[in-house]
Amino acid sequence: MNPLIETIGGEFGQMGYCSVGKIKFILCNGEKSIITAGNFFKIEPYNDAEVIGDEICEMIYFIASVKCGLVTD
């Protein structure tokens, strides 16, 4: 997502639902969180992520960031 919204290191928190696949989020403090299909999630800002396995990972974001245009003033 970082290249898509022109950020470095996931400056914005994310909240959503994983509909397909599996992804691992790595937070700036080193903590890791694995999200799988069927999970709702809330990830704090300043993170990195990688898809686990060969299957695609589809996420439905409820809240991403102002930069994405999903949150208004």
C-alpha cells in the first residue's frame, strides 16, 4: 500500500477486513501480527507488511488515512 499512497513506512494506521489470503504486519517496535481471511484488524501507524504464501491477499479498508481520501475533516 505504501507505494500506492506515496508513503514510507506506513505512516497511517489502518482498520479493515481481510477477505482472502494471509498477510503479516511488522510494527516499528518489532511486534508482528498475522491477519488471515475472515479477520477484522486494526494496525497502528508506522508498519510494514508482506503477503504470506502464494495466494493473493484482499483487504477491505474501513479507515486508512486522510491521504487516501477516506477520512474527511
